Amino acid sequence: MSRPSNSRRLALVVPAALGAFALTVLPAAATSTPAQIATSKTNGVTYLKSLQAADGSYAGSGLSNEWAFSAFAAAGTAVVDVAPGGDVTKNARTVYRNLVATAGWPAASPVVTDYERGALNAYAAGIDPARVSASRNLIADIYGYWQSAEAGYFGPSANYNGTVFAALALAGAKTQTGAQRVPQALLDTMTTRIRANQHNDGGWDYQKAEGNPTRLSAASDVDMTGASMAALCVSGVPHTDADIVQARTFLKNKLAPATGAFNAMYGVNTNSNGWAVAGLNACGINPQTGDFLTSMGKTPVDFLIAQQYNPGGGFKYKPSDTAPSAYASIDALRAVAGGGFTTAPPTPLTAGAPQWVAESAFSPGTATEVALTVDDGAGALKVCSVTFTPTATTTTLGDVVNAATSAATPAGCVTSVTPSSGSGTITAINGKANSGSNTWKVSVDGSAFAAASRAKVINVGDTIALRWGV
């Protein structure tokens, strides 16, 4: 997340929007009423629309206002409906898709959070992140940063936030039908790492703490506690889980009774409060009742709305500021609207605009990649991005696993496959052979696992999971 006081995290921690549970009906005890929240959402959307450039863009190099897409979606505004002067040819979704599809995006030396940012924002905009274009698959891009020596981490493990946002992106950016596209085994492996990084005080910060008593004893920050809570919950951890309860208690103890603000590491500010509320939202914990209604009748949502300029709609970063901040406005609106760290795109109002856009087929002769996991049933999960050049508009599972033996990132995802040609059933991968009812099976985009046949058709953007077992 970009914050004036937080530049040391700028290149690694990014504002996100991942898998949220919208709070549509608030109990009577809530201090910000549904009408006040509705007004805040309306005015906040107006402000975020004012950030759009004349060419329709929100994004450029580095961190930019594309994070508005998650806030728009949470507030019920389709990104495809956001167009300068009503010029639908320059709508924000199309412009962003064209940007992300370019070979030069995101930068010459990208880090994993660049692709996590892309996946989160593409999803909220109604762009299937695995099918941005014939050559751009953001899910596969993220898979390529899997740490084979430290299974469960994405990107250098010292930058713990890269793993948090991997979970947010891979679990939160579901298929167009709302299915979980990645295997639960992958989410569980990341969940184990996130739990291992929870500090003794119940929260998290952006640095790796696992195995380091000093770091585990250090004070947590509000921001990464919200993001880590959300990462666990969108990965399938219930809000009643002990680690979520500890994180909830950490946040409760950071509340300022008079304002409802969280006392964050960088002082009271809108961004940190937005992330904390987004974490609560993602876990289905109402930020306006119970633990989060202070003794003086204030809540974190009250604090956020108090930072908003009306009717302009922008939110200021700190209470003492005298002008709105783009990033603060994005974080605040997303949280006030009930969003977590991403939200499925709303139905567009623009005539003829679909809810989703996606590449429909491979482009023969154009290099591409697919996301692949290989689970041997004994806990040795392998994750990789497989690069190949298709010769037709579809390919086969056999061609993908063959390519994985020599063109996978990280390497070693598939070292051998039997048979290595033809269209028959796969009988062994990485030296592990079918045995009785324990056989190699395949799932695509979260479908039920079925016998792994080399002839199985694989389409552009498919997320492939191979698993040995019953």
C-alpha cells in the first residue's frame, strides 16, 4: 500500500482488493447508518471517477490508482462503466486490460506483488486474470514465484507480504462462475506459512517472522493484520478459528474509544484503518458491533466516514490533513462499502458490456503459460508456471506436462511423465506410479478430479491441478 509515511514498503506491499463478504444489512446497534454508508459510497465513487485520466487510464508504471477498481466493485460500480466524459471506447476496464496485456508490463524487473496487484484489480474490473490475453495469464505469473525450498511462500520469504497477497489473489480471484480455481492443497500450504508468521500479540507485520523469536515478539501493525486475516479467511479459515480470534483481539485492543480509529504503527490514519476493516469484512466480522463498538459509541467505520470530504467524496490520509488522498480514498471506500481485498465485478450498466472479458483461445504461434500444481499425495506439493507455444487454439494435458519437464518456473515441477507421448492415461509422474485405486487425477479451474488423460483438452488460461490419490 502506498502511504506517505510508509515508503519502505512501497515496492512490496500493495493496496489490494481480495475476496470479500459484503455487509449489506447492519444491525440497529451500528452507529453509521445504512443511509450514511450509502451516501459515503456515492460520494466516494464520484471522487474516484475524478481520478481517471483523459485517456481512460488509472494505471501507469509502479503503484497507481488502479486500486480504485476494488473500491468501485465493492461499492457496486462496474469498472467498465467508468469512462471519461462518457466515452465508452476509453472505459477503464478496456484501457487496463490493454496495459496489462503488453509485454513490457509491469516492469523490466517485476516482483511477485506486481502480478498479485494485477490479478486483484483485473478480477474486480471484470477481466479474468488467467485470460487477460493469449499471452498474459496472471495466475501463472504468480505461480512462477513459488519458493520450492520454502513451500508456501511466494517471492523471497523475507518479504512476507508477497505470500499474503498471493493467498488473497489466488483464493480471491475466482473463476467467472465463482469457483475456487486453485487447489485447496495450495491454499492450505500458504495458510500454514501465514499462521507461522503470526506474532505473539496476535497480529502480523510485513516482514517474515516465522522461526525468529525476536520478530515474533515484535509489535504487529494494523495494516498487515487486516490483510493476513483476510488471506486466511478467503483461503477457507473460519472466523471462529483461534488465530483469527487472536487477530480480532489485537485489533480490538488498538481501538481509540473517542473516534473508533485503530492506533496504527504509523499513527492514526485512513489507510491502516481501511485495511483493518477490509480484513474484518473478509472474515465476515461486522466492524460496527461487538468488539468494534467502543465504550464511547464509535466504530472504525465511523472514523473512516469522518475523514471524508462531502460532497467531494475524497478521504484524507490523516485527521489533520486538509486535502483528500487518492490512496486513502480507495482504501476507505472499499472498507466502508463492505469490501475485503477484492470483489467480483458488478453487472455493468453500459449497454452490451459483459460482466466479464477474457481471451477465448490460444493463439497458435504465440508463447503463453499455464498454472500447474503437482500433488504427490504425500505433502510434496510442486507449483509452477509452464511456458510453451501452442500450435492450435487448444492444447492437451500431455503437451503441458511434457513442456513442464523443460520449461517450468520454478524448475522441477515435472521431472518425468509416463507415458511421454500418445493420448493414453497418465500412469506416473515424477517417478510416482498409479497403484490400485491411488492414481493420478486432474482438475481444471477447480473442477472435480478425474482420471488424468494425456488427451484431455486444455484451454487458454486453465489452472491445472494434478493429484495422486483415490
